[in-house]
Amino acid sequence: MLDIARLPALGALLRAFMRFSLNGDRSAWDRAAQLPHYNARAMPAVSFHQGLHFVQLWSSGRFRLYDYGSRAANLAHYGHPHPPDIASEYWRLDMPVDICAGVHDGIIPPSNVQRHVSAMRGAGVDVTYREFEYGHLDFTFNTRDELRYYVTSRLMKKT
């Protein structure tokens, strides 16, 4: 990232590519790269199986655990021939839940998050919901003070 700081045009090109790759996400992800606890060897990454799971979620339209690809493999991992549907298990949540969404999230749009909030409320879960003017990676990398303060305030309220 130091090289990008020295070459502003390359940095702008990389940011444009990331916005395109993340479906228009307007995160300040490049700020995270300047934080001392991130470096080229320790940046969070996405594994092949995480990417495959995202594709499974998108194509099925359901919020389920990873599908291992066969009835036998799913039986071995879950005791069921199909991966469990997480939303059908929201009734098990017996504690308050706070959910945030980013208005400019190109990966998980607020409408998707709101579906889960509604499902949780329907299952009797004590859930709060708040939207911020940020993108997905702002939540992932925690680069925004407003988010940090909000999460800390919600955690302090729970203790």
C-alpha cells in the first residue's frame, strides 16, 4: 500500500476496480490498509470455500450453511441431507440482537438485512436495526469512528 500512496493514479485505479468488483460499494477500505495491524501478509482474505458459499447463498436465495455438494457429505457434517436453513432457527436466539447495515453496501444490501430482521422479529427475537451511510468493507475493516462508537455503545448497554 505504500507504493499506492506514492502513485495516486494507481491508487485511484485500484479503488475504482474495487468499487466495480464490490458492486459499487463505497467503502473506505484503503484507509484500513494504512492501519498498523494490517499489512500485506495479514490482510483479511476470502477463501475459495467462502466464495463458493456466497455463490450458494445467492443462487438459492436462502440463508443456509455451506452445502458440501452431496447428501452423504451434508449428512456427515450436519446430520441432514441438506444444509440447515439458519433463518428457520432464529427462534433459538434468546438474547437481544443488534443489526447494522450499510446504505452503500454493494455486497449485502439493506433490503437483504431487513428480511432477516423481519424474520427474527417474527420468531420473537428482541432485535434492533440501524443503517449507516457506509459500505460493506467499512464494517469489515472498522475504519469509521461512528461505527466503532455505535458498536461499543450497544455492547456497553448489554453489560
